[in-house]
Amino acid sequence: MTEQKQTLNKDSKTDQGVADTLEGVLEESDARRSRAEKEQSTVEPEKSLVEYDPLQRYLAEINQYRLLSRDEEIELGKRIREEGDKEAAYTLATANLRLVVKIALEFQRVWMQNLLDLIQEGNIGLMHAVQKFDPYKNVKFSYYASFWIKAYILKFIMDNWRLVKIGTTQGQRKLFFKLKKEKQNLIDQGFVPQPKLLSDRLGVSEQEITEMDQRLDGWDLSLDEPLKDDSDTERGEFFSSETESVENQIAKKEVEGLLQEKVAEFRQQLSDRELEIFDKRIFTDSPHTLQDIGDAYNISRERVRQLEKNIVKKMKAFFEREIPDFALYE
């Protein structure tokens, strides 16, 4: 009985902590708004494009939902799990929106950008917690939901910290948030934060420590960016590759398609004899001899050579006329 009272007291303190945190945010937001209104009153009045601060308005709206007791959470959880009650899911989720704000505020010092982004991701985690919550286990919903909320916020920060993701595995996510802090702890204790020591402390390999350290120390660079302000040389030109670039592959494929289309059009302009010379002497990997073609049409080898030369000349003129910048592909 004593343990149950302690648990209830602890849960009450947690809920009260969430409420106190939200109340503090609202008070600070109201204070900023009051100062802004006083400053605006001293200048010429003008109509504001945004009547309310989005964050302040959101906090005011979620403050209307009351907190639930432990018994109410269990009852709602049973209705969701057994009956798929959407109304119960809505009630359980909205009652814990303030918990999402509290957790998002803890990560704001890392993200240092729009708090609403973190709240949005945390709300997605909250909805997953509502779906997965098992009311028959002796776990308070807010405690269970906090893991889902933190997981979604952490993933969002990792995915959007830079253009190129710096961490995809569980170990890399741990390093992202703990490496800098652990290095400082070692320095404060008089140790040099070597990869080996950090590896033992954080439970990851030395290679992961070194790679994450390099990623955190560097920043994203564009391969199309010039090396210097007065230079046209791009960074990507200094990276060798055994394979052809995607741009060149696409360009080559387009040119090949265009040439095949124009060759088909050119063939329609040839006589039967010219078409046979074109197919058997020009447009083939195994050309026939001049003698073979001459015997077939009862003409000399020299006459076949002249016809072949005329066909090539005619084809070149056709391509120059039909294909823009044909000279670039020669």
C-alpha cells in the first residue's frame, strides 16, 4: 500500500512538472507579447500580418485539455486496444500534448531552431504510443509515451541536422548526442579524450568514434562550389571516379536516341542500291567488300566507292540540317 502511494505521488509530481513547464512557457510568451504591444503603441499603428504568435497560440489551445488520472488512462487504453475506440484515442492523445512540449523543450538547446518542428515530430511519436500502449501492464502512459516521443524527435534532429545524414545506426545516434559531452567530462577529470578511452566509455568501436568526430568537426560542402571566389574550378573536378557520371550517361543516351531517329529518317531518302551500300558498307560492324557489292549490281569497285562517298556526304549534310550543334558530336 505504501509503494502504491509513493507511485501515485511520483506520477502526480510528473504531471505537475509538465503543467508547471507549460505555464512558465506561456508566462514568458505573454510577457514578450506585452512588451511588443507597448513598443508598438509608441509608433504609428499598423495592422499586423500575424495576429498571434503560432507557438503561443498552440500552447494556449492545448492547455484546455485536462490531465488524466491513472485509472482514466487505463480505461481509455482498454477501449482503444479492445474496441479500436477513436474517441478514446483522441482523449488520451490530447491529454498528453503538454508532455510533448516539455520533452521538445529539453531538445531545443540541441536543435536551436523552430520549436514547433520538434513538437510536430513528438506528436507523431505520441500517436504511435497511443496505438501501442498496453493498459494491462503496470506502466504509466506518460512514462511509456515519452520513449516514443523522444525517439521521433531524435530521429528528426539526426535527419535534418545537415543535408547529408551524419548518423543512421543506434550507435551513431548515441555518439551524436553524447560524444562532445563525454569528451568534456574526460578533460575535466584530467584525461586526454583519446578514441580508445571514449570507446570504452560509450560502448562503441574506436572507428565509430573517429568517424563521428570528423563529421561533427566538418560541415557540408557542395561539389559544385568553386574552390576560390575568383576561380571557375569546382571541388568535384578533383574527385576521380572509375565510372561515368550520371549526367554524361543521360546525355549520351539522349544523343543515341536522337541519332537513331534521324538515321531512320535518312534511310527513307535513299534508293535501293544506296540503301544496300549504306547497310552493308557504312552502317554495319562487318562491312562487305567493294567487290561483293559491285558484283551484285554489275558495277565496278570504283563506282561503289564513289556511291559510298556520296552517301556519307549526303548523310552529314542531313544531320547538320536536322540536329542542332551536330558538330559537337562528331
